[in-house]
Amino acid sequence: MANVSSLPSGGLVLVRVILGGIASSTGWNWAANSGLTGGQVRSTVRHHLDDLSAPFRFWGDRILLYNPDGLATLVSWGVLIAGVCLLLGALTRPAGWFLAFLGLHLYGYGADEYSSFALLLMAAGAGCAISRAGRRFGLDIALDGSLPVWLTWVPGRRDFLS
């Protein structure tokens, strides 16, 4: 039987690095230049509320519109931090899931021309999260034993997230 490596492929590492570069540059642009504002969040979410099903409408109305200025700041800095994490290969699972979660929001609440990008963001973020993309050429190798399991999802798990 062939020797199968549990490490992610080099191609996935390339996807992780490119996604990290895109996310960190976008996050830096939003955080440093106030590129994402509460007004933009408010108008975008309100524009799509009537077209959404009840759970998404509730989430948009009660959660996203509760404090759009704070949400814009949180998203700006969150995208920057997640991008840097993916670039360094550190905490790739939480960073990947965070970007996939933002992609879901972009798909549901964003403009229609961003729907393909949102699907790509969800797939790439979830792919990095599921496959331990920081275990090859990344800091996750050093962090796996030193941080809580819920942050690193150490290799002892046997479910679909392992």
C-alpha cells in the first residue's frame, strides 16, 4: 500500500497563501482607510432584507443592523487578522471558518455581482479550515500542542474536521 501523507498538498498551501494575501490586503484597506463603514453595512443589509427567508431576515435585522458601525470595524479587523493568520499558516482552521462565514454573509446580503466571489471565498476558507492547511509550511505545526484544542483542532480527532 502506498504511503499516504496526512499533510495538505502544496497546491492547497498555495490557495491558503493567496487567500491570506487577498484577505489581509482587503482588511488592511478597510481598517486603515475606513473602507468599510457602518453606513455601507446598513444600506447593503437593508436592501436585501425583503428578499430573504425568515431566519436570514431575522439575523440581518436583529444582529447585523443592531450596531452596523461596530460590525464594520469588527469585520475590517477580523478580515485583516484572518488574512495574516492564513499567510503565516497560524490558526488556519479558525481563520478559514471565519472567512467562510463572511463569504456566506456576502452571498446572502451582498450585491448580486459578488455572489460568485462569495462562493469562492466560502469554498477556499472552508477548504483551508477542513484540511489543516497550516500543517505544511505554516506555524500551525508549532501551535498544535501549545494552544487549546478548540483553537487548533489537534490531529487526534477522527471526525470530518480532523
